[in-house]
Amino acid sequence: MQQDGDGERINIAIDGPAGAGKSTVARKVAEQLGYVYIDTGAMYRAVTYSSQQAGIKPREAGKLADHVTHLDIKLQAGDNGQTVFLNGENVTEQIRSRDVTLSVSHYAANEAVRQFLGAAQRRLAEEKGVVMDGRDIGSHVLPNAELKVFLTASVEERALRRYKELAGKQPVTLEQLAEEISQRDQLDEQREISPLVRAEDAILLDSTAMSIEEVAQAIVKLSRTKLAGAK
């Protein structure tokens, strides 16, 4: 993929609640612009999975703070999406388990975890040309990102998307998913450390009635407008 433009690059922050399609959209935007996609959600999932394997609960702040300092999380792009390595082990499938999904917001609320991963994410964005998605990218991790998008969708639509994604893989009802997504929204919005919030300069994009391709195209258009205005 050729890099978009004539060498000028910006950082793009995509925030929003669970199930809004951030990861899929961010990956497509990065592909179209020739940028690097950074899945911060996968990083938090890796911490959650590792902590669960070590028997560390979210409330055990001291143990959790020590544990994350021993973690080496790497994201590797490939033809079939992103591969996640935790201390050299491929944990791409494990971190998408239902157990991790239901717990990740609790572990992500830990200050030491957010500081550790936030610092790592900022290092990855130092050379520009990254598309990063999460809950607090535009508001906290990359407050100087040239383009910030807050991507959302109705709880019902987000639950339906997740239900289709899990079809035949995990026994869960649409109603269960809607309730879990609503609870996760509440946890993300109410945590003390870097809560889910729309940055003041973020562009609101409601994807409820949009396809993934339409959302990606809208963000690519915004990024090119931003680049043109900077020249």
C-alpha cells in the first residue's frame, strides 16, 4: 500500500464505545492511507488475559501494577488481520474469549495499566502516520492527534453486530449482549482514570445506519481534508 499524499502524515484517533466498529474501521482506514493501525483494545485484552492466567483480580492494584511491568505486547499486521503476541506467545484467539470481553473494562480501569499501555501507545505514534482506536485516544493518549473521530452507534445496533460476529461460536442471546454492552458503556464512562469521553475537538460519527465501508470512507475523506488544509 502506497502512503497517502506526498510524505505528509497525520495521526488519527478513533474513540467510541464497545461494539461501534472502531477496530474494523480503523484497520480499513489505515490500509487505504498506507498508515499503521494500532489496536489498543487488543493491548488491554492481552493484559486482561495475562492477569487472569496469573490469578490476579482487577481489585488487586498492587499485584496488577507489578504484573504489567513484566509484559511485552507486540502487534503484528498480516493478511488475515492483526496478530497479538504476549511475551512471544501468539494470544490472538485467547484474548477474544467471552471471559476476557466481560472483564477487560475492569482491568482497564487500573491506573498502572493505563499508564503502562498509554506510554507504549504514544511511543508507537511518535513518527506520525498511525490510526489508533480505543476509549481515550483523542482525550488522553494522543491529545495532539490531527484528526479525532468519536465513533458511536445505538446499543441495539452494537449488540446485533456482536451477535452476528459470535454466531455459532459462543452461546449468547442478543438480549444478553445488549445488556453487557450497556453495562460496559457505564463502566467505561464512569471510571476515574481516563474515562470514555468525546474530546472537545473530535468529530462525532454515528454509524448506526452506515456500513463499515461508508464509515471508513468518511474518515479517509476527513483525513485528506485535514492534510490538504495543513499544506
